[in-house]
Amino acid sequence: MLRNLGAVFVGCLFAGMIIMIVEMIGHAIFPPPQEIREALQSEDTTIREEAIRNYIPNAQVGALLFVPLAWAMGTMIGGWVAARLAHPGAEDVAYGVGALMLLVGLLMLVSIPHPLWMMAGVVAFPTGAWLGSRLGRRPRETSVNSSY
């Protein structure tokens, strides 16, 4: 049981890292305006939060599409890692990664106003977890019959 819980924890760490990397790629392809970037460098958290709140409604669609893409990829890879680290046959721990990442994603959507269509992007979490679970399955051991 501890091995499976540890697998979920490590899977969530991997999921978070992949989400961050994919979102950084999205920001590189669709950079926010200069004034937003300057505001995000501020020491004052209220200035940073206000800059994000002002940017999201005006962001390019491509920039926003990177977010559910990051969610799906991160959860899939995190689920795969968890499935591979868990006890054989317990690949469904990937769903634990998906559930925790879904919770974090919903908290983010509630705390920062997003376009309504992005709420549908939360399906990326269970979908990524399902894919990670399937990809993380180990091949079944076959018994070799040594007698002919």
C-alpha cells in the first residue's frame, strides 16, 4: 500500500513538472504582452494576480489551448509513472494522479477566471489518467512450460 501511495505522489510530481514544461512552451510560442510580463515580475502579489486576471480574457486561443494540452500530457505521463512504480497489477493508481490533478486544476479554474469553454478542458485529467494507466501496464508474465 505504501508503494502505491508513493507511486501516486511521484506521479503527481511528474505530472506537475510536465504541465509546467508544456505551459512554458505555450508561453514561448504565444508570449503574453510586454506589460503583462513586466507585471508578473513585480514583488507585489496583488499586481501579479491582477495582471493574470486581465490577461486571460484577452489571451490568444492558441495560448489557452496549451493549458488543457498540458493537463492531458502531464496527467498521462504522471499516471504512467505511477502505474510503473506501483505493485504489478495496481496500474489503476494512475487514477489517483488524475483525481489529484483534477482537484488542483479545478482550484485553479475557480481562483483565476477563465473562458467558459476551458471548464470543459478538465476532461483532460481523467483522459490522461486513463491513458497513463493503460500505457503503464506491465506485460503479463507467461509461464514457460519446460516439459514438452
